[in-house]
Amino acid sequence: MPRYFFDIHDGRFQLDDHGVECTDFDAVRREAKRALPEIAKEILPEDGDHHTITCRVRDERNETVYTATLLFSGFSARPEER
């Protein structure tokens, strides 16, 4: 089964050197989309209302095969809290 590497960028770059075996490309996409909300639970922005997390998936040849991005953006409707 092919191995894929899920690198994370959230203001700093985290290279995946272990990888995950996936049966097909749909499994790769599901894994990337599943990983982003899990990561976001742990690193919600404490110093502002905007944060972007990107997952770049590489195959065994080190070629990027998929990229997914999760964006957190908060906005206060109350002018005194902006």
C-alpha cells in the first residue's frame, strides 16, 4: 500500500517524516480533511481571530498530490470590541 506524508503549515512548518498508508486517492483526501479539524482543536488562535492551517500531502516520490486548507476567521459584530 502506498505511503503518503501529511505536512502541516500553521504559521510554522511541520514535516511529516512518518507518513500514513492509504489505499487510494480518496483515502488520502479523507485523511487530510479529517486531520485539519483535529489539529485546529489544539491550536485555536489565542492572539487574534484569524488563523490558517494547511495540509500538504506528498507521495513516496516526494511529489505534492493534494493540498487542503482550513481557515478560522472571527469577527465581532460589536464596534466596541473590534
